[in-house]
Amino acid sequence: MNREALIELKGVSKSFGKNVVLDEADLTVYRGEALAIIGPSGTGKSTVLRIIAGLLAPDAGEVYVEGQLRERWGDDVADPVTIGMVFQQAALFDSLTVEENVGFLLYQHSKLPPQKVRELVEEKLEMVGLPPIGDRYPAELSGGMRKRVSFARAIMTNPENPKDNPEVLLYDEPTAGLDPIASTVIEDLVRHLQTIEGGCSTYVMITHQHSTIRRTADRILFLHRGKVRWDGSVEEIDRTENALVQQFFTGSIEGPIQVIG
């Protein structure tokens, strides 16, 4: 079956000082897939996510979005599809209400009347399983609720410009810091948003949580020492002979992944 490549990183390298984080890395994100990028801490997973999002430019290599070479980065990025990002700590504005957080881009970059924005905010909050809590502030919410508010913001659509609607979501450790029950709620929500109208059918996630990997990913890339060292399905986790994957999922201190400290 031919799969449509939506995002491609070709020979991408990135260093911070003397620390080489990505070393001519290649990876592809296909349309409609649930992809998890895993690996030990400090191996460049968050860097990959930020390069995909256009927030960070690589030192070398090329990034293609829908076959188009990306030539601009940061505020000037001009991809043919919109890429949304859900940050690890939710990254909500503490001084703004939930409604103002979720509707931020519409309030800033559209001419929609406030009542219409409020209706769209409530629609997205309902999609992520939250009641109308638009008048609350982030400090009044639990960690799991803040995560869901950040999801609602990431999938916000703009009726004035459908091209702004996200076609890819990037999740940075979406279950980090949550208890097992709250993690299950978020994992179910990630899958739910992949299938519903107004959600987003393609996503890339980085996570260390075994349950999150197994419940939210279809395909897995294992990143180690700046390169993708394994590419397989969730079903292949338990039968692969790849020593990196075996050590990661068993938590063994013996193996090719060096234990620091």
C-alpha cells in the first residue's frame, strides 16, 4: 500500500554548542498515521518535534512538507499545511481565561465577533471532554484539565481561513506528570481527536510512557545518538531483536543505551 508522505526530514543535523543532537537524521511522517518518536532522554526527540513544527531550523539537511521544501522558519514559516503543537507543560497564558487561551489566535488574527469565537471555544472544549469552563483561569484547573485545554487550543479552527486549520498535531510528552488514570484519559482523547470531524487525523508524539506508546501509536521510531535506529509497529515491540528497543522497554541497565549517573 502506497502511503502519502506528509512531512520528510532528509539528512537533518542539529547541534547545540559541541553537543550533536541530530546527525544526518532521516524520517517520514505519513498522512493519517499515529507516530511515536521514542528513545532515551537527551537524544533529540524534542528537537525533532520543534524542527517539524518549524520553530527551530536545522544546521544542515532539508525538511519537506507535502513535497514542498521548507525555506522559512519561526514566525516566517509558510508550509502548505498547518501544524499544531501541544507542549509538555500545556503552555497556557496564566493571565488569560480558558476562553481567551483557546480562542487566542482567533481573537488576534481574525475578524470574527467575540460571540462567534466563544461558540467555537465551547465547541472545542466539548470535543476534549470539558464543560463550558471558559471563564476559569489555568490556576483553577487540574493538570489533566490544563492538558485538555491545550488540546482544544491546538485544534482550534478558523472559519475565515480553512487553510489555518491544523492537519498535523505534535504532542510533546502529553501524559508527563499525570497519574495512571489521568494518563488513560489523555491517551483516549488523543485517539478520539484522530477520528472525529474537527480533530486531526495525523499526529506525531514523543513520550517515555510505555502505556502511552502502546495505546496511542501505530508506528514507532526509535531515536538514539542522532539517528533513527528502529522503525516498526507497536505489535513488533515485543518480538523485535533490536537491542535498543529491548533495553528501553525492559528498563534494563545492561545494553547499548548507556546509563548516566
